[in-house]
Amino acid sequence: MRIVVVGATGNIGTATVRALAQDPQVTSIVGIARRLPAPPLASAPPPASSTSSTDELGGRVEWQAVDIEHDPLDVVAGADAVINLAWKLQPPHRVPEMDATNIIGARRLLAAVALHGVPALVCASSVGAYAPGPKFRHADGTWHVVDETWPATGVASSTYSTQKAAVEDMLDQFEQAHPATRVVRLRTSLVFQRDAASEIHRLFLGRLAPWHLPRFLRWIPAPERLVFQVTHADDIGAAYRLAATQDVCGPFNIAAEPVVTPQLIAEVVDGRTIRIPAAVLRWAAQATFRLRLQPTEGGWIDMAVGAPLMATTRARDVLGWTATISAATCIRELVDGIGRGAGTATAPLAPRTGPADVEEHAHDERSRWSTPRPRRGGNPMSGERATSEPSSMAAADVANGEQPQPRAEPPRTEHPTPPSPTGDDPDAPGLYVLDPERGDPVEPNEPA
């Protein structure tokens, strides 16, 4: 099998490539990324033998530098399966730049898959795609969980969540237009591994946050409903391998046990919990985000307390997947990795003193005062609000199997989003508008 992995150098991408490299039925792996990995990951072309080394990503991996925002995507031609893991979490203050990869890039990739007749597409979704759901313990002490039929319409105030929900809608329309293509979407929990520790610190805590806290400062916020699931990247990679190589389709929830609570985190890090209302924690996150003190917007708190816990029965029974590493071990590995500044030889996962640190900080300093601070596409001076991603428009051309045509006045479709689980938020827009003419043509045969 020839499998193309888009976004192969990130947290999930590196783990997925490792898993595929150990599968004897996978004879060719193409790793796609904007920035190629450094040695030893970027090694020579794959040998004819199907054997692989388990201590590095190289050997059987052919690396290609491709940006799905604008580069031709003929690289998917001849693939037996395409795994799309490409996703941007930054720059969080400039949502259109994230749209270019997360929405427009996904649309272009779907068009390329359809054009070249790729028989299988596996796409990264998330628990964040789900609408807010109940979180409570049953009488027997087990947590209430939802299966894959729970609405994947997102949490309105979270950029990440609304973008994931938009891609889910895009995939729905793609499946209807291209029934011959096997489409799988993995709705994963939070994903941790030691190699991603420095990246996670950069993406969610920021350069001002310490890398190690003394024990007396290890206070864990414990708002009501702040319970979630975590899975190790190696188990996530195994799930993507199974989804790509087996004749399965549809959505799968992927998460490890046990459910993570503030009390569990405090136990793992030898700290203590402190009761804080979710609204206060959200206000603090949004205020410091707006001041550029840290990169996590308040919508992440809304998603953390609002998104439901996932049942993984279908993944076990149909995909044949079960987690091999506990959620507690994942957290312990992540915290230890942050303290040590752990990483690996890719730009996204660079260790604490690696090139990604330098590049991320330089980019932030260049743009901090030179770029306006839009409110997700709205006018910050007038208070105008933008709208949430119109996934039906984003997917329209792909679903119809057509090249989008230039228009003098691009139509703008509005898609209402559900209310925030923490109540009315004056800072969160209710809608977000996507301009279908922004970005590049979908046709992958033409140069960008």
C-alpha cells in the first residue's frame, strides 16, 4: 500500500508515520509537510524491503515539502489512502491565516483526492467538533459518554471547534458526492507524547510561562465540568494506521482511560486543586489572550467544559482499536517532557531551544504591533462581528466535483452556531463568514 500522510511532522503525524512504518502491508509512505524534518528523520529514499526501523521515521518514508494552502497537490496521485492531519493552531489572533490551512487547504485536498480517484481518505477530526453535551457520573460511578451520533456542530465561541465542525460538514458533502471514496474521520481526544511537550508549551502556555513549577505553586484549577480525555500519540498513530489499511468508514471516537479530572492531574504532578468557576477561568484566559500574554483564547475553556466525553465502543468493535497507554501516564509524560524541554527533529516538535522556538518568537514579535487585532473577521473599531464558518459554502465546489468559478461578488453564507456552554459571552461572535474566493483555486493540476 502507498499511503500519503499530510501534516506528517506534527504531534499526531510523527506518531502515525511511526505506526505505518511498522506495518508490513504498507510498502510506501509519503510524508507531506511545509517544512521538511531534519536528520535523522529525513533520511534517504525508502528501500525495497518492507522491513523498517522502529527508532526513527526515516528509512521507508519519502518526504516532500508541500503547502496545501497553495501548492499543487498531485502528490496524492497513485495513493491507496490519504491521511489528512494538517492543522494550524496559530496565529490565534489572525483567524483567516488558520482558515487558509484548516478550511481552504482541506477543501483543496478533498478536490485533489476526488480528481485523482484516491480510494480512501482518513481525516483528523476531534472531540472539539462535538456540540456541548452532558458531563456527569452515573450511580455506579462511571462517566456519561456519547457515541458518534452526537451532533458534530461544535462549540460556538471556540475557533478551533467551529473550524473542526466546518470540516466535518465538508466531509459529509464530499461523501455524498463521491460515494466510491472510503471516508474515515477520527474524533480524537487531546493527544500527548513526550516529543510534543515543547510544542504544547509554545502553543498553549506561551513564552512567558515557566517550564517548571516548584511544588508549592502547583495549583490545578478545578471548575465544574472541567473533565476531559487524553490519549497517547502512539495509540492515536495506531488508530490512523488501522483506519487507513482496513475496509472501514465513518467516524470513530478515540480516547484512553481514565477520564481526566483536576484531581487526577494534581495527583500526577504532586499538586493541589483550587475551586474556580469556569466563567472566572474563561475571563482570565480571554483577558490575558487579548493582552498577548499567552496564546490560549477563552474559547478553549468553553470547549473544555462544554465538549462531551466520548464512548469508544465503535473503535473497539469495528476498527479493532484499544488504548495501550493510560491517560495518567500521558499526563505524566507530558509534564516531564515540558520540564525537560523535550522535542524531536521536526519544526513543529522542536525542543525548547530548537529552531521552532526562535521562529515562533520572531514571528510573534514582528506581527505583534504591525498587525491589526481583528475580532475573527469583524471590525475592532466599530464592534462589527463576523460570522462562523459556513461549511456548506466551503464544501460546495468539492461536493459537486467542480472547479470553483471566479465571481464578481462572492456570495457570503451565514451559518448560526449554538450558544456557549458557559452563557452569553460579549466577546465571542455568534457567526463567522468565509469568503469562498479567498485562497487559491481548487484545481490541483494548475500551479498555485
